Amino acid sequence: MEMILKIFNTDVVDCSSSWNEVIPSPESRQLLIDIFLKICESDAVKVITHHSSNLDFQGSLDPHTHRIDLEFESPETFGMPSQQDYFHSISSYIFQIGKVAQEDKIAGLFIEPVSLALQRIENKRRYLGHDIHLLPPGLRGIRRSISIIHAYYSRNYNALPTFCPHKELKNFSLSAGVIWKQWTVYRDDSEHGQVLSGEFDGVMVDSRTMQIHLGSICEGGEQGRENGSKHYPDIQKVLDENWPQMFEVMELNGG
């Protein structure tokens, strides 16, 4: 079966924009998860700035409604498009360095400490009204999210954290903020030397729609930029190595 990936810019709504949407029409939820994880683990991604997962135990029938019963998320990275940056200076964040940080794809980032992350999540929980829990940053936290989803679908409730309800999981979504390797830049820092920077983008999968979305960096449309597709070959390489001749990365333009 031939499947085509289309890249959709989810931040742009004008008719001259480019779309950055990945629609692989996977045959299973497992394939949806596998594609997401392989992209996050690959050399196409330099760092993972943030991640989250949303679980739905009710099963919404409305295609425009995304129900969330249980949410997991990581600490945030300083500089992300977040209101939290207005309340805390960069000195409140922890610079990530070393082997573990490299393995987790967070090396060179300033990450929110657990104490601040828990405080932020508690405020968010009160505002949104559903349960939210903290997971580690980077790949370690993403893999933990995936293991929780696997435990639900295999009905292996003993493998779940104690606070997780023993219910049938209907839908899930996974998202990761990333800086693509091709869009990585560094800035000088008086204390830490070369600090990672670049343009934030993202990867998201949704089991309800069985779709994969990539971020808003593109070449066409009103918000396009010169050489905006330079990270596409890196993504195509991941797909070709794992699912030969099944996917094609394409950019669609509105008219």
C-alpha cells in the first residue's frame, strides 16, 4: 500500500500558506507511534524542547473535539513560546550538559527545574480541570509516555503508575517540540560558552484522526522562507530506512 506524507503548517490559516501535515494513513496505532518515535530519535532532530501526551478514556465522536482525561508533560525549555518565560529568568533554569543530556536530546538547553514544573502543572491542572502529571524531559520522557500507552492497549494495568485509572484507552495524542538539526544555531553565553538555539518546531500524532503533523518551517506560502525545506531530506531518510517505498514527504501550497 502506498502512503504519502504531506507537510502542513498548522500555524498559518491564510489561503496562500503552505501545509505541513503528515498523513501516513497507518494501518495501526502502533505504526503511528513508531513513526513518531523514530523521527524523534533520528538525526533529523537535534534536541527535544518539550513533550506531552493526552489520553482519552471516553472516545469523542466529534472530529473537532479533542477530549483529554489524563495528560503527561515534560518540564519546559527556556525561550519556548510560553508565558512562563515572563515569570522566571533564565537563571532559574538548569543548563543541560553531559552524556545523559546528549542521549535524551536535551543537551545545550536550559530546562525548567522539577520544582517550577510541578508548580506550573498544578496551576494548569486547576485551570483545565483534568489530571496532569510530570514526566522527564527529552527522549526518556517520550519513551515513558509510549510505555504507558502500550500498557493501556495491552490491558497491562500493573505496568501503569499507581495514579493511572484502570480504564480502556480510546484515543491518544503525542507531541514533541523540536529543533531540527538543519535549523540549529548556537549563541555565545558568558557562563556556558556555546549555547544551543534555533527555531522551535514540532511533531504530533493523533490516534483519533490517525495523522502525523510536522511543524511550521516550510518554503512556500506567506510564512515560507528561503531553503525552508532543507530539513525534509533528513525526515525522508528516516522513513526510507524504516518503511522503504511507503512514504513520500511533500509540501502542499494553498491557492
